[in-house]
Amino acid sequence: MKELGWSEKELGQRRKGDPAKVHMARELRERTSIDLKWIARRLNMGSWSHVFKLVTKSKSAKNED
């Protein structure tokens, strides 16, 4: 969030599928053992299954580049 210059309030105001949130979620999953439920709650992204779908879609799009 620091890199984006976002505050806690702004994090909550952004859409659940905001591309920057999806990027953060993907990075957290790749670099840590944090589970999707925690990521979904912390980034205000809805359910863990929604985060899973977004991260999976993001990974496949990244691989196509």
C-alpha cells in the first residue's frame, strides 16, 4: 500500500477487483504462505474464492505476455 500511496480508508473504497489489489494479492500468494482468507479480509476483496479466481486469472494473463 505504501508503494501505491494508499491509506487504509482508500483501500476500503477501492473496488474488490481493483487491478492493484489483485496484483498485491498475487504477490502475497507467490512470496508468502498467507492464506486467501486473510488476503481477502485484509485487502477488502470479498470472499476468498473471489480472490482465488482473480489471482488465477491474473497469473494466466501474466503468463500469456
